[in-house]
Amino acid sequence: MSQLIVIPSLPEALPLITSAGFTQTEDPIVYQKEDSGWKLLIAGIGTVPVIYNLTKHFATNRYEKVIHCGIAGSYFLPLQPGEVVQVIRDTFVDVGIDHGGIFRWIFHENLWNPDEKPFRNGWMEVQEDRSLKLETVNGITVDLVTAGPERKARLADKFNPQIESMEGAAVFYVCKMEDIPVIQIRAISNYVGVRDRHSWKTEEAIAELTKVISELLCK
């Protein structure tokens, strides 16, 4: 079974690459696990590089499933740093129109059809993988990391997310447009709204994420 792991950055992927025995291919952002159908793509941070690198990769590679994973920020206080969750609903929340300082979502302006593939009411939804036994959450994908209480409150009120990332919806978008099954797994590294990197639990989150993905590789 040919499967692809999509991770934004090398620091997020390196523990898995090392422990699972992935080796770099001729393409410097693609790694292969020997004697298996698993590949790993370092897709980049943010929606633009992810959409480009994943679409380019799919032009010459096909997969039965994509596993997108990385770290994320939590909007939900009980969802603490170090916990790993499965995102089953995601969307782009920074695409829209500025009406004199008031943000209008792209779907509310009828510039994107909220029910045109791959969206349903402006969101992209994927089927839960129950075998993972992870809590399922709603995610949002941002181009501007939320680092203040006003923006956090606006996004929480408008979209009711549990987590925030910079890539999730981009991976969902490409995979759903290509009709490739996809799941998203995120490890919480911090709470949204406080831009204090010293308080983040990045290493702990990556370690927990690596454990979950390593178990997937053994199935």
C-alpha cells in the first residue's frame, strides 16, 4: 500500500526520519522508507509552499492515502500541549475582504462557492480514522499566526476551532481535489494567542507526534 506522510518542516519530521529509517531521495524534500510503500514529503510552512510542493509531487506520484501531521496551537484549554489529536474539519480563515477594518470571509462575499468541491458550507471534512483512537477536533488554517487576544476572540467566535495550523486546509484541499484519502494528525505545542516561544512545548509535541506516526508505520 503506497502512502505519503506530509510534514511541514524538517524539525517536525527529523525524529521520525531517524527512528523509522527514512532516507533522502534524489528530490531533497522527499524521503523513502526502504522495503515499504511509505514516503515522506517535507512540504514547507504555510499554505503556498504546501499547495505547490504537494501538487508538484502528485504530478508524478500516486498514493492510496495521505497522512498529514505537524504541531499546532490550541484554542481549547483542556487540550494541553503534548496532546495529539485528529483534525476532521478544516478551512482557510484568512482569505477574504477587508471592509473598512471589518473582515469578511471569502465565502460570505460569494467569491468562492461554499459548496463547490472540496468544500461543504465553506469547510472541508474528512472521515475519522477510528483506529487511531485520537480525539477529533475542528481546525482552522491561518496565513497569519494568531498572537493576540483580539484576533483569537474573533476567530474563536466566527469559526469555533479547537486548533490552529498554517497548513492543514492546504493539504486537505489538494488531496480532496485529487480524490486521495487524507487524515490530519496534530500535536499541540502551545496555546493560541500568546506569542511566547519559551513557553511552547515544541519538543514534547514532536516527540508525541512521532510516537503516533511510528505506530501507524507498523500497521
